[in-house]
Amino acid sequence: MHIPPYDNANRAIIDAAHPAVPAVYFNIIKLRKGESFSDCIAGYETCVVPATGCVDLRTMDTDFRKIGNRGQDVWDGEPEGVYIPSGQAFHLHCLSDSAEVFVAGAQYDEVLEPFSIGVDEIDRVQYGSDDTKTHRKIKHILGQKQAGRVGRLLVSELFTVGAGGWSGFPPHKHDEDRLPTETKHDEVYNFRFKPDHGFGLQLLEPRETGLGEAFHLVNGSSFAIESGYHPCVAAPGYEMYYFTILGGHSQRPLVQYFHPTHEYQVHTIPGIADMVAKFK
């Protein structure tokens, strides 16, 4: 489901119990210096990640100061975040001239402990190649390093390396719980392009028909993936970024199932195995 960019007025883009992707939650909060925002998302653990700007955050009587260090866009610095336990209220206060803040959530009832994720705790992986048009890097904000401290939520940032090229390739899906082959994880993306007039395409191929649809992605597009194979591509001359939220229905580690016709390319693209191993 493609959601074109719009002014969401700090209200959820993918709300709790969404009929297509009930396991995930997504909001974008925009604040100016001195402005504040409070929320509480019942039944969902969340991770707050400033896309740009810097905020103070308070939750469960714990203060997290000066979260976020990026300037004009997501390419301008490294990500930071705060994990907020399920159903816990949080309060943001904007310190910079402006801030754009992602709130990523996954359905989970157990109440854990809040913690911050600093630049040195981001798990980075780079894979693919220029030759195969699959070169990209991933910054895991809630990934393998945070295992045991999080319930069902995985949060990452993905960047094309260079201008143009494929991501999420070979085509893969994760819409059935059938271990050890595959897990059911709902997923939501938010895309950015550099320059910001860039564009890309999201392919969605239902497993039932084998005939897919392509959706025109622009700066700020969101995409919710309920089922099907879902590679995407940036047009030549443009860098692409997407914020990724995964919520597992039965477990946190993700097991991707690659399209049988194209699975052999897993063995021709450098670093795919390392990439797969990090989504845990």
C-alpha cells in the first residue's frame, strides 16, 4: 500500500491495529524549536529516531538528553534513538531550530526497560556491488546488538550506495509463519531521495498471482507491506534512503524467503548472507 507524502499533522501514518499491517506502527512528528509533543501507544513498543534535528525525550521517569545530531537531511550525520516500552507515555521537546522525528512501533504487550541507542551502538553492514546494481548500506538502530532488550521490533535505515540501483533484491517476502523457512513480519518504509526531486519504484508481487504492480515513490513516500515479494529501485542519478520498521507476529528475528525463480542470485551478490544475519 503506497501512501504518498502529506501533512499528517503529527498524527499516525500507520496507526495501531491497522487492518493491513497490524503488527507495526508509524508516525512522523515535526516540531519547531521549543515545541513539545506527547503520546502513549497502547500495546506497542516503540523506537523514537530523529530523522533530522535534536530533541530531549522523557519516559518512565527517565530523561534522555539531546537525541539526534543530523542537520538538513538523513544523509547529514548518523542516527540515534530511544527505545520506549510497550504502552509507556513519552514526551518530546525540540532543541534545534526544527526536528522531524520518526516513531516506529511493533505490537508487543510485555513492558521492558527504556534505553537509548547512540551512534556507537548502531550496527552497520554494507553489501552488494556496483556491478550488480545492488550496492547499499544498512544502519541497524534496533538490530542484533539490542537482542534481549526488545520484544518484536526491528528498526533500520537503508541507503543506496551511489546513485540508482536495486534494494531488497533478490525479491523476497516474509508473510507466512513457517519456520525455519520464513517468518511473518509486517513492514513499513518511509523513503527519501537525494536530490529531493528524485524518485524510485516499489515492486509488489503477490505470491498468489505472480504478476506484480509498480508504485511511483517520491521523497516522503511511505509504503506498507502486508504480503508479497517487494524489491525496490532508485532511478539513475538519485540516491535513495528508506526508514524500515519490521514487527514480527511470532518472534523478533526475521527469516526472509527469496523468490524461487531468482533465489540463485543470493549466491552472486556479495554480502547477502551477512545482510540476512543482521535482521535478528
